[in-house]
Amino acid sequence: MNIASLLVRVSGAALALALGSHVMVAQTPRFSLLIKGGHVIDARNGIDAVRDVAIAEGKIAAVAADIPATDAARIVEARGLYVTPGLIDLHAHLFWGTEPTQYSNGPSSVPPDSHSFRAGQTTLVDVGGAGWRNFPQFKAQVIDRSSTRVLAFINIVGHGMRGGPFEQDLGDMDAKLTAQRARQFHEQVVGVKVAHYEGPEWEPVTRAVEAGRQADVPMMIDFGGNEPPQSLDALLNKHMRPGDIFTHMYAHVRGRTPIVNAQGQVEPYVLAARKRGVIFDVGHGGGSFLFRQAVPATKQGFYPDVISTDLHIGSMNAGMKDILNVMSKFLNLGMSLQDVVKANTARAAEVIRRTELGHLGVGAEADVAVLGLRKGEFGFVDSGGGQMPGTQKLECELTVKGGQVMWDLNGRSRPLWSEETSR
Ligand SMILES: [Zn+2]
């Protein structure tokens, strides 16, 4: 009998004592789950050390050096593993559906639960799938049906990312109506998205910023598409506000100036934008992450604020794969594990102004990832098809959301099959 199943039995016996005329105090364990002996990385609370993490009633109940196993109904042995807050993916496409409309109720988006927990994620943020016209449908069809916490940037285009002419129609970019929907669904909407516009006008950007101002949320931009490209300097240092998010930071695509110039240097105005508080997000995707940009940029110390996937059908089976693969690229580009984890926990939560998420403080929602860091010979592929060798790779062992085990790669939270007594 292993210790977890023994504890389950003890707790069952204690409950039985509560029967009868004199109700005795049941010795139910204080904690529903105890993750023992893992190396906790919790940037918000300044923890970077071996700690036990105890969960009760869906919340973090204690984080301490040695919490007795007898206090918990279930134990997860996490020695040699890292224990982090549930990961947040700041850029994904989740408004899946059957309309031939790309990322808005269409087949290019993916169901959140199919991708989240297996990669340590408890929160995914859809960026721009829905606009003010179809946000209620997105909520009913995806947000309300997912176990993953789904948040959203609402598109400045009323129809959202329906593709083609829909996203070029300045007449459907209404700051006031977008802000109204953002306020109406303030529990889910964390920002305004502008993307895919191909024209010389600044109107889509200024209207998205205006909607963000009215709803008091940040704006995220997927910039470019016009030839010749609009000024990246003007975007980053005139139009964007501190706290607004520039995604696809390591892209080099038609119609957008890259952040690393032809001389291999990060443009000085890009450094200036970071100084004034513009947020830089990876948004890897199927076409937006090149080692030719990321290697020189990171060598010059220009790392991302947030390491997101841009998850959709065109990225999930290509160089992107999943958030842990993208985070692993940055480990191999010289970023510390602590900084990589912080980018997708405490920092991501700050960027979307949901600071109740992304940490393991007592009382916080019990969203936890248990990660292995494998050492060996690995390869990583960018969106140009180039490969970079590496020696470190993150793997998800266990994901807990709201105290529930949602993913358990090796059955660490389970009793041995021969001692499992539920049926
Ligand atoms: Zn995207």
C-alpha cells in the first residue's frame, strides 16, 4: 500500500466514526492535495526553493518547507520536479466552430481543453476571435463549456477574425460598441485586439486604443500588412500606450519592419518603447517566430515579457507545438528557468491585469503546474523551418486547476491499481 491510498483509507475510516447518535469530530485531513518536495518557482511571492504546496477547498492552503503527509488526503511526490503557478498563455485562438471564417467561429481555432492542461496551462487567452457582434456566442460556445479558464481580447472588428474583407472594413471598427461589450463581459475580456489590417491608415490602431481607453483595458496589436510598411517607430512610441502589447515580436513578415535590423541590431526605437512600458509578446504561431530575429535579439538582452504560443491549427503541429516547447526555446536561448516561468505566470497576469492569477500565495485559486526539466539533446524548429539544437526541455507532469487534478502524465496523484478501491 502506498502512502496516498493509506491516507484515503484513513480519511474514510474517520468519516465512518461520524455516524451514530453522538457525532464525533471527523479526522478528515486538512488538505485535499499535497504536492511534496518540488522546487517551487513563484515570482510574485519571491519563492525559488524546495517547498511543499498544500491545497484545500480549491485554494492554496499552505506553502512551507515540510508539511506532514498525514495532513493530506492525497500526496503528489514532486522531488526533482518544478512546481509553478498554472501557466497562462496570453495569445491563443479558441473560437472554434463550423463557419468557414478562420479564427471566428471557424476551423482554424482549437478547443481550449485539448491543449491547455497537458502543457501545464490553466488559463488561455483568445486574442481577437470575437468582436462586439459575436462575443456572446463565443462565451456560450467556448468559454462556458471549457474547464480551462478562457479570457479574451475582443477584436476592434465587430465580426472578429472572420478573415478576408471583414477584417479590412473600417466601417465595422467601432470603439464605443467594442468598449461597451468589454465592460459588459468584464470578467472575461482583458483587452482589445487589432490585427490583420492591410492599409496605410492608422484608424484601426487609434480606434482599438480608444476602445481600450473607454473600457480601461490594454490593447494588443498584430501589426503590419501594408506595402511599404507603416512606421514601427510611430506605432511603438506614438500610438501605443504603456501596458499595450506588441505581439509577434520575433517575426519578419511582408509588410512589417522586424525589430532586428539588417545590421543585426535591435532598433533603438524598439529599446525606447520597452523603456516607456510597451509589452513585448512572442506570439510564436505558424509564421511569426524566426531564430534569425530571436538569436541576435536575445544575445543583445532583448528577451520577451511574455512567451505565448499563438495556438491555432497552423502552429500546433509545426515549430510551435505547445507552450512548453516555446518556453524551452528561451531556456536554450539563455533565459533562466525562473525568468521563463515568471513570463508565463506572474508577468502574464500583470499584463492582463489579473494579478489574482499566476501565483501560489495562500488563498489563491489552486492552479498549479508540476514540470520536469529534461536534459539531453533536443531540437527546436522556427516558423521559417530552421532548426536550433538545445540541451533542455520542459515537460508537464501534472496540472491542477481549482484544486482538481486535470492532467497527470505518470499517475503521480493516484494509488497503485491493486490498492484502488473505488469499484
Ligand atoms: Zn494570433
